[in-house]
Amino acid sequence: QVQLVESGGGLVQAGGSLRLSCAASGSTFSTYAMGWFRQAPGKNREFVATISWSGASALYADSVKGRFTIDRDNAKNTVDLQMNSLKPEDTALYYCAASRRGGTGIPLYEYWGQGTQVTVSS
């Protein structure tokens, strides 16, 4: 079992920045690929970013590429999402998730956090 807890969400003006953090329990954190997903009201959950177990590689959705950065600290059992140049369309509930297999698809992730709300105003 892996417990994931997100933090860092809030309300920010368009063009601003937020840094989300996800804290994982257990000593096996470093064996999982980690991902960030988001879900806006009335929309499906969508992939945002993922990072490999070693942190050597990362993938981003086209909608956030160049603005968001995912990173992890295996010593602290955390994975962060730095969000810059935020847009109103980034408004969503953001989830972190852990996957033994890795990838961008929701079914690949076995463990999920409770989500943290990000709201971007015009």
C-alpha cells in the first residue's frame, strides 16, 4: 500500500505560478513512476506529466509543455509539479499517482492521492 497526499493548491491570477507537492508513504517510493493528472468539472481526468523512477526521463501533455515541470526527490519521498504561466484553463483538481509500470494512461496507476484544487482567475 502507498499513501499519497497532495498539497500546494490554491487560487492564483493568470500568469502566476504554483508549486504542487505530493508526499508518499513507504520506503518503496523510488520503485514507482509518478504522475500528475487533473480533472476539471464536467471533463474527464487527463494526463499532465509523469517522471520515471530514477527521475531521468519525463513526459508532458502538450497543453502544459514548456510551462510545467515535474521533479522528484526519492530521499524525501516527494514528487513536485512546478506550474508557471498559469492559464484559466489550468483550473482543475490535481492528483498525483504512482505506477509500477509507468506510462501516461490512467489505468496504469495503482495509487492515487485525494487531489488538490488549483484555481486560476482571469
